[in-house]
Amino acid sequence: TKVGYSWVHPFINTKKLSLRARNLDAEPIKVNDKTGNPIMIGLVLVWKLKDTYKAMFEIDSQTMAQSGTAQQIGTSVSNVMLAFENFVKTQSDAALRQVAGLYAYDNNESGKAELTLRDSADEINKQLEEKLDERLSMAGIEVVEARINYLAYAPEIAAVMLRRQQADAIISAREKIVEGAVSMVKMALHKLSSEEIVDLDDDKK
């Protein structure tokens, strides 16, 4: 500390903030995936305040004024952090809807080798973190970790999709059986020819 006079403006308004990491375990929300199927998807997010100046001016002064509760916040840490939590939850829902709409639940619709919500967890979680960081960094909030923790078809189509998956599994199994049988015949013909056991023309083969 420096020796000398110091003073604080008598009308200044100060608020205490917590810089500890906080956890958001959001309830699953219903969204449409890339193919239009309704799905239930949820996320878990670990976040913390990084820039308190940005947080106070970008969140507290705007969102609380719009909600009409600005006078009720006061200097309570819990009340101020609750305002931040509401902001994080709103932005998390928006980011989750955005990411979920970019990908299909699985590859059953197109059959192409594309990223899907069910089979590409690492890539999807990375994109989710990026979307959240874009939305929250402007308000001084750091995303520590974000990942999808719940994924399922919406109840109204879950039974139909289960039957479709079972049918696809049966078809896939039959295709493998046929491929195996053809492969065995080819091996047998090759062995008969190489060991000159039987001489077969193309018609007989």
C-alpha cells in the first residue's frame, strides 16, 4: 500500500461477486434435428466469471432492468449470481438448439458417413463449447466444460424409431450373412482351381 490519502465516492454502488466455478445441469429440451425429427437433448455446463466488469455491465444492468427486478438485487452475492445463472441458462438453451439443428440424430435417414449427435460425441461437444463461448465470453463468462449428457428421441416418435432401428439391424445382419456366403463360395472355387481338383468352366462356376 502507498502512504497518503484515499477516499471512496460516497454514492458509489458496489456488489460482491463469486469467481468460483459453477455447474449447470440443464433439463432436456425438445428440439428438431437436421432431418426434422423431434429429439430430447440436455447438457451439463461448468462456467465461471472471468471478467467481472463485463459481467456487471453486460448482464446485470441490462437483463435485470428488462425483468423489472433491478431494485431487488441489491448487493447480495446470491441474488447477483442468480441473475448470471439465468443468463447462462438462457444462452445455453439457445446454443444447444443451434448445435442440435445442425446434425441428424443418427445416420439411418441418409446412410452417409456424416457427423451425428449419437455417434460423434467428441466433435459435437467441441462445437457446443465453441457456440457457448461465443455467446458467454462477451459477458465476461468463461466456459470450463460443456457436453451433451442426455440424448433420445422425443416420446411421440420413440417407439416408431425403435422399430426402425430393429428393422435396420435385421437387414444389416442378413446382408452380412449373404456377404459371408458369397465369400465362402469364392474361396472354395479358388481352392478347387488352384489345387486342380476340378476344372470348372465359367458356366459351371
